[in-house]
Amino acid sequence: MTIDRADFLVTMSRIPSPVAVATTIGPSGPAGFTGSSFSSLSLDPPMALICLDKSASTHATFVSAQLFLINVLAADQSDVALRFAKSGVDRFAAGDMHPCELGLPGLPHAAARLACELVNVVDGGDHSILTGRVHSTYISDRVPLVYWNRLFNHPAPVTELAGT
């Protein structure tokens, strides 16, 4: 039995997820993509994962990369998410990416960053699951950007929830 694709999409849209831009440096220069399927994977060793559509223009670069950086976007960085989700544009032309952990292109004002060494590429249907061992991190006090119900959002502080 298989679930209807539309039902699955609607259901998954109701599950909030962090918005991240993964970056690396490939043979032709910097590459990056927006991913909303990002998660921690293991504490020992520290590992994270991010999923990439197999039809993405950056797929070959990322599955052969040794290192990648996950930039967890801050609430005011939806423009970055949209730019890195677009095909056929220079995603780095805005000049907001700078060398960060492991020398990889990153957003200096991201909510968090995780510098990873690619460990494995796992088949995930129409996506590849990139698993990486985390070598260094950066955190800020910025509120993260969240994707929920097909819209960009940010988490509500607990004080906002107290009246519900």
C-alpha cells in the first residue's frame, strides 16, 4: 500500500524543520543548496545529515566532496534560502558568504554552522542523504528560520505560548 503523494506532501508540510544552506567547494568553485531536511544523526561520534535532491545541479559536487558546511539560517535570512533554492543563478553573487569553519563558504551571521566531513551518501529515493562527521561548530543567539506549512516562520518563545 502506498500513500498518495499529495497527502504525503501536505502531512510533511505540517512538520516544522530548520532551514539550512549547505555549502562546499568543488572543482568549479563554491557550490550550495537549500535543504529543509537537516538533522543531527549521532552524538558519538558527532554527526549530522542533510538531504539533497538527486536532480539538483549541485548533486555531483556534494556527493564527491570531502567537506561541507551546514549553515542553519536565522529568521531574517529567508532571502538566502530562496536564492540557494533557485536553479540557474549565481548563488554566491550577493557576497554574503565568507570563509568560515574549515575554510568553507558560510554565513557569518547564521543561527548556527556545522562543518562536516562527508562520511556516507545514502540512497533516499529521489534524494541522497549526506551524512557528515561534525568537526567544528558555531552558534549564535539568533532565532532560527523554520519551514512550516510551506512558509518561512520562526519559533515562538515559550512566553508567547504561555497564554494558550
